[in-house]
Amino acid sequence: MHQKVNGIIVVLGALCFASACGSAPPPAVRAAGVAHLQCDPSAAGQDSLVASTKVLRVEPIYSHVLSSRDDGEERVVGAKLLIRPPPGVGAEEMTRILQCHSARVLLGQLNPDAVQNDPYRLPDSWVDIQVKPEDGNLAVTVSADSVHGNLQVYSRASRYGDDHLLATDPGLP
């Protein structure tokens, strides 16, 4: 019995230690790290790509979460924007451009109102941004670290998409 209690204490201690070590650094620290490792000061002009991006589609990203309901529930865990890649810009470079843009806004190096409904940033929060090729376009996923943050991300992405929507139907003007 004594061994079993000690085992439980060790497991709980390890879980507590892991959760303390696994907590994310403050948003400004993450932004400063990204700016230091990924951002070239001469590339600050690439922020204009964020304002000129053509959006094909915006959709929420859902996750199924077990809850007290019978089958659980779906929660928004971010947004996916399908964008037309700017000429000569691949997924890796677009990832760097968007992450640097987000870092510069968070660090106060770029006006947060420079891009209306900017989905690649939240006030005083870090957002995770990943870009992958998808059918000749780029799929940009953006997520925050809370349900409330993810709802904000999706809301901003939807409004940004409306402002930057690329007409894909040849019959449309």
C-alpha cells in the first residue's frame, strides 16, 4: 500500500513538473524570439503582402471535445484561410512573412491598424501560424491558446476574408 501511495505521489509530481515546464512563455517573449530568429529587418516591407493577400475561402477549424453532453461538442480551435500565393512566394516564406508580421505588431514595431481585420494577430496574445501548400494555393491556419482567442481569430479571419475575397467564378465581375 505504501509503495502504491509513493507511486501516485511520483506520478502527480511529474505531472505538476511537466505542466509547469510546458507552459508557454508570455506573448511578447515569444514574439521577440520569432523576431530574433526569423525576421530580417530589411524584409519589413513584406508586411504589404498581408494587406494585399487574395483570399479564396475562410473556414473555422473544429475539434471534438468530450463534455457532459452525450456525444461531446465541437469547439472552434482556429481558422483556415485558403489564399492565392503572392508571385514567387512559397509556403515556407509565407509562414515567415506572417509570423514576422504578427511578431512586429505584438512588439509595437508595426501599427496594429495597418491591416484592417488582421487575422494574423490578437491584442496582447500570440497566435500560431502555419502555412502549407494546398492545390496550388496556400492554406494558412491560425490558432490561439484559448476558446475565446480562437473565436476572435475566426471572427477576424472571416471579416478579413470578406475584405480580400478573390472572385473565383468566371461569370463574376
